[in-house]
Amino acid sequence: MKKLILTVALAAVSASAFAQGSVSFANASTTTGLPAGDRNVKWDATASQFNPLLTAGGLVSSNFAGVDLSFLRAELFFTTTSSTDINTFTPVALAQNGITTFKQSTSTTAGSWLPKTATLLGTTAPPSGQVLNMAVVVWDEHRLRLKHS
């Protein structure tokens, strides 16, 4: 079975606090509060092995180049430690808005996922001073997780 690997240009999410233990889980260039920069999710060089229409550097969407990719998910992970080992991070469940899908290729912000406000169980909101490390894992709901950043 071929693996489809995605490149997350920047796996940052907006850390704007809304309520205790909540963050804006978004990566679109139009997201309020995020610094300017390319946060789009893009195909890497192996994408064409999955489907010849997928090209390296192309923006990931739910229907890129006419290919149904509605099964792709972006999931938020976090840790309250200084660890950068993804195996020590806690996944944010669907019930806490930690899993989302990608926008369509016709969106002005293709390459981004649909934004949500995620609840991070066991955390506190600013100004508590609690520091979190966050990562986004992109995976295919029909297969195993694909790649993390």
C-alpha cells in the first residue's frame, strides 16, 4: 500500500486564548492574530506516487486536482512539557474540536483546514503562565497517520 505524505509548511496554530484551556485551531493566512507567513499544508515529492495529479508543492484540499481527498484530517496535539517528541503529546479528540478537515481547492485559503476552537483538557488559559507545545498531525482516516511536524 502506497503511503501519501504531506508536508506541513508550518505546524503552528493560533494560540489565542478564548476560555480556560481553549485555542484557535486554524492555519489560514486570514486567521486573526497569527503573524504573516506561509502556514499552508502542501504535497511533498512523493504525492504523485499516490495519484499522478498530485504535485509537489500543491496546496492540500478536500478535492485537489479533482481527486476526492475528503478523508484527510488535521489533528491537534499538545504537551505541557518542553518535549518535542510527538509520542509524548496528547491528541485533542474530535469531541474537543481537535480534528478537522481541509477546505476545498476553490477556497481562497486552500491549503488550510476548517478552523475550530479546540479545548485542551487538563490545561489552563492565560494569564496562568502555562506554556504548551503544540503540533498538527495530518492523516488519512482510511489509513494510518501519515506525517507529523
